[in-house]
Amino acid sequence: MFRNAAELVELAESQNKKISDIMIEQEMTVTKRSKEDVLAQMERNLVVMEEAVDRGLKGVRSHSGLTGGDAVLLQKYIQSGRSLSGELLLDAVSKAVATNEVNAAMGTICATPTAGSAGVVPGTLFAVQHKLNPTREEKLRFLFTSGAFGFVVANNASISGAAGGCQAEVGSASGMAAAAIVEMAGGTPAQSAEAMAITLKNMLGLVCDPVAGLVEVPCVKRNAMGAANAMVAADMALAGITSRIPCDEVIDAMYRIGQTMPVALRETGQGGLAATPTGRELEAKIFGFALDK
């Protein structure tokens, strides 16, 4: 068992294994199931992710009308050949958006680590697969690696927007994705931890301020930027760039920041974008009255 990122990396390095190997073995030990059963469960999660992305890329609209259709717009923009950020990056962004648009439309998604941050991991996975050509098992390993770092965050800080702001949700998801990208691209366990640290420390302080209390605005677009952050951080780690602040200390800082964050900025819909004039207008339009009078 590992308690933090340092122990996770040490286990992988000392046993000459991948992060995903360590996480699979831990699941087997904790759940007392065979490797085949553990992989089968993750396969089901992967299928849910694939179906969500496919549905989102065909175009969905939420019941509130606040979100939907942006994943389609991004794909059309990519196909136009006029994109400035590059096709791979924008593909990850569009697929992250697609997943969260499906979530907002009351569709089925796989929380990674939460529903509100469910787009980042599949968005990046299904984008980099076109570059790295992973096998099915390697896609599953991507999810186990991301899960390993999600496990560390959940047990040492928080993955809840209500407890720690959006840094705990999209921030954690982005770090998880970055770590998994690194492993899939052939990086070392230590580089995965560096990618996690680089990603998360650049999302510290991110508040959770859902307009009308719905997981739509700005949640969907935060998943988009989280996916972009993960891609860039993974490249930085693979280039040999390290975080001056160790991964576990970054996670601890995120937790402490979340503890001092005002309640109005922790999923209550009382502050931030939710409290703007337009945010209140949208809230009143959806519910017929303002939730925070």
C-alpha cells in the first residue's frame, strides 16, 4: 500500500514497475479480486468514457440550456485547419468538453475523480491515443495511473469542490491525466509525479462557483482548460522539467488553500461567477427566482 506520491514512485522504481502496475496490485489486494476482474471493471469504465465522448461529439444540449454544442464547434474548428493551439491539444479539449456536456445533459459519465471534472482524463486519453497508438490494455493502464494519483489526492487532501474548490476537482483531474499521459508516452514514474505537481500547482486557488448551482458554467470550460493544462504539463515533465515543490507538498498546499477558501467560493453558488449580474439573471431564468436572495 502507498499513502502518498513519494511512496508510490518509490514502490514503482524499487520494483522496476509502472505506476499502473502498483495501482492494479493494490486494487487486487484491497478488493481481494483477480487481476482479470480488476481489469474487467476498468474496461467497463473505459467503455462508459468512450460512449460519453462519442455522444458529446455528436452534439448534446443540457436541460437548462446553459451548455451544449461546444465540442462540435471545436471539432469543426480543428477540421478547418485554422487552429493556433494545434490539433492534438484541441482534440483533447474538445473531448473533455464533450464528456462534460453529456454530464450536464444528464447522460452517463465516469467520475474521474468527480462528475464535475469527468472530462479531463478521457479527453486527454482519447486525444493522445492517435499519437501514441496504445493497445487496449495500455488505455486501461492510463486509467489506473490516473487513479493512483487520484487516490493520493483523495487520501491526503480532497477531490470535492464543496470542500476545497475547483482546484480539488478539475485541478486533481488535470494532474491525474498529466501523470497518466507521461506513463503512456514512456516516461518514468518520477516524471509522472512531476507532471502531477506541475499541473496542480498551476491550478491552486481555483474556486468552485457554479452558476445557478448547476455543474455547467463554468465547469465545462474548466474541464477544457484542465485538459490543456495536463497536456502541456506532461510535455514539460517528459522534457525533463521538474517541479521545485515536490508533488506531495503541492497536494498538501492545495488542501490547506481549500481549508482557508471562503464558503462562498466552494460550490455554494454564492460567490465568484455565480454572483455576477449575468450569473444571477441566468439563475432566475432557470428557476424562476434567485437561489441566493
